[in-house]
Amino acid sequence: MKRNNNSGHFDARFICELRQSGASLQQIADRIGRTKERVRQILVKTNGSSKHALLSTQQLYRQLCLPRNQILDLYKDGVIVPALEWTTGNHHYLLWDNQVVEHIKSYYNIHRVCKMCGEPVGRGRWIYCSAECYREGQKYRYKNAEAKQKQLLSIKRYMKRRKQLAHVSTTVPDLSGTVTKIRDKHYASVP
């Protein structure tokens, strides 16, 4: 650990380096034997901010105006590499360097072709070249196995509920005297 020779205090540059590498305030505090608040004060005095320069996945996809799953697909395909990653329980966390933003932009400038037809994607679009390709891409046959299973379960629940509602129907007299049968929120006159 780096200490300043005169006062025995930790070097602020050392604390800043730890923070820039992605360490949390608590991790730095534990390492140097100070409180988290004191570490934050040192960082604010030195940098003007206690935040590190790394971006969370949420900050990254908001900055690029891309869907979150698109960022994660680039990560899974090995196109981008996080500066720091760790797992806590069931959660997997990723922190990204600012250079990743430029890397993604340059990647899409080179590899920007439509997922459906393979044509170049125009300016202002990321995945599909046209509305027609977008609609085609949203069809059931192009979904992955997990999305298909989710949709099938949704349809089964809908059909089961609809069957239950078909058995429960009531009759209500109309103003004209005819009896109206209510079924599934649709009205039909019955003589």
C-alpha cells in the first residue's frame, strides 16, 4: 500500500487508481483501513467526483440507444470485452470501459447488415433495413427456443381461461325485452 511519507495518509492517486480499476468504495475502504465515507471524500477532493470511469451495462445501452440484449449478444459473441465482471449469487455484473462505446460504433459501421435480408442497414437503424424486415423478424418462426416456449405457455393459459369463461355465461334482459347472453365479454342477442 502506498503511503505518503510526511503525514502517513494514503496517496490519493493510489485510491483513484483503485477506483478507476472498478473497485467499490467499500473495497477501497477495506483495503486502506478507512471508512467508505472518507474514501468518497478523498475521491471528491481529488477528482471532483467519487464515480469511476467505467460504465454499467445499463449506461452503455442507454448511451448507444441499443437494446440491452444487443449489448449482451455482442458480449457473448466476443465482439466486446468488459473491463470488469463478477458474479454475486445469481447475478452477473459487467462494467465497461469508455472505449467500448467507440468499438461498438465502429463494429456496426462495418457490420451493419439487416438480420433478415442481408442488405446494408440505413442510417438511423441498427438491426433491420426496413419496417417490413422488422415485422418479418418478429414472427414466431424466427424466435429462439426459449421465446417460443414462453409464447406457447401464454397461448395455453389463454385457451384454458377462455374455456373456463365459456362454461360461465349469464343472461341479461335487454331494454327491448330480448334476452342477451354474456360470454367472454362479447354480447350476442338471443331470441
